[in-house]
Amino acid sequence: MTITQAGSLILHSDVPTHFSPQRNGGANSSNDAFSGHYSCLIADNEVMVMARFSRSLLLIASALGLGNACGQINYESQRQAMIEELRDESRLSEEYGAPPISERTLAALGKVPRHEFVPNEQQRYAYENRPLSIGARQTISQPYIVALMTDLAEVTKNDTVLEIGTGSGYQAAVLSELAGSVYTIEIIEMLGRRAANTLERLGYENVTARIGDGYAGWPDQAPFDAILVTAAPEEVPQPLIEQLAVGGRMVIPVGAENEVQILRVLTKEEDGLVIVRNVSAVRFVPLTRDEN
Ligand SMILES: C[S@@+](CC[C@H](N)C(=O)[O-])C[C@H]1O[C@@H](n2cnc3c(N)ncnc32)[C@H](O)[C@@H]1O
């Protein structure tokens, strides 16, 4: 997680950083203990661990909640440690003027297995509070940013939500825990297909995914009570403003690539007036356009 103070703003980077030091020890500061290759065989009620690590090291790790006696990573305990870290992050960010993250949103993140949404080689980092590469030069967003954007969208069980930028499908899964239905669009076919498979495999039945240019929104399913855009356009796309319901909230990073972007919340009033609130400085991958 990168936090630098930019004027009175906190800069949250959502593109992969080379290395992210963990505060408070972090959820995964001990992950390197599991960096070797190992396999686990179960035969005749006997667990045989073939590993580069000694059996006693694995048992110590197991006792600490880092893995089980089979050397597998205990994702559940890592996830809960990540939630604790996000709670701290929320308190810290609040001191710099960012809105606090609600317990309801943290509970939603606490239910979603982030490790299932990242490529195998990234799984051991899944509960670090930082973005990770998902291929095709794209990222799964930093958990703090997912939490912040989800919270700002104020999603409830009756809401229909649109997400632009499915990526791994993780943000859609978090929204699925809070919303009535979630529609999500991804422009890169390989990512969109993989995310749809993951969401289906994990049973997120209220999420509908499609491939396409999210700039145009999803007119057939509009209006939306909340719209989350997880890639940055230089300006808010007009079709998305039109597809926002009266009383609806749009959470969107706005700004040019490689410049400081601003996370904005747009709310639509009854008379059609749109109120814009600047929340935080952020850095996202750009919202690209389908040239066709
Ligand atoms: C930071 S990633 C999103 C992470 C994602 N929400 C998740 O939970 O993994 C941004 C995503 O937006 C996608 N994207 C960029 N421009 C787009 C567009 N015009 N329409 C739909 N998706 C787009 C990128 O391909 C990328 O997968």
C-alpha cells in the first residue's frame, strides 16, 4: 500500500508497486516462509509432507495460523488479518480527511476469497493490502481501494449496481454481498471470460458479466442505483451519468494516465442536477476505448 501525502490529499496507488512494505507486520509478512515448492500427499491416514521446509517449521507455521500441517496457506486467517489492517488503514486515512470504512463493507470483504481471483503465482500475496497483477497488464485493485469505493457507493440489498472494469471479478464479488444485482463489463476478453468463470464457480449468482466497452454503460439494465468505475477516464463518461438513477451514486477515478487522478463521487438529484464530491487522490489504470 502506497500512501504519500499530496497536499491535503492521500494518494492511493492502484497500479502494482514493486514492493509494498507492510505496516503492523501486515497480513502476510511471513509469507516468504512458504515461497518454496512443496507437495502434500495423504496416504493411509498418514500425512506425508515433501517439502523444502522441515516438518517442525510447518507445524510452527500451522500453530501461528499461517498454514496447516500439510503446508497449505491458511487463507481464512490471512483474510481476517487483512480486514484488521484495513480497519487500521481506515482510521489512519480518516485523520487525513478520508471517509471511514463501515463495518458492513469490511464484513463483505471478509467473506470474499480474494485468493480465488488472482493467478496461482499471486495467491500467496492475495491478502496483502496492495494491487496485484492479473495478466494483460491489468491489476486486481488494492483491498483498501475496493473497500473505499464500495463504501462510497452505499450499496444496499435492493440496489442494482453497474461496475465498469471487471478485471479479476473481485470487486463484483464484494458488491454481490451487499447488492440485489450486479452487472459488470470488461473490455479485455480473456479477463472478462476468466472472471465470469470464477464468479460462476464460486456461486455469485446475482452477478452478470459481459465483454465490451464500459464507456457506453449497459443501457438495457439502466437505471443503476450505484455505478463503480475501476479504471480512470479523463472525464466522466456522459452515458454513465445518464444511466445513474435519481438518488444514485457513481464512484469514479478521473484523470490522465500517469498523473494524479481524483476519486470522485457523483450523486444525481431529483431535478437531474449532479453533485460532485472529490474524495482522494488515487492512481488507476486508464479506461481504454474500443476503437470499433
Ligand atoms: C484496476 S482493473 C479493475 C479491477 C477489478 N475491478 C477487480 O476487482 O479485479 C481495471 C479494469 O478495467 C478494464 N477496463 C479498462 N477500460 C475499460 C472499458 N472501457 N470498459 C470495460 N473495462 C475496461 C481493464 O481491462 C481492467 O481489467
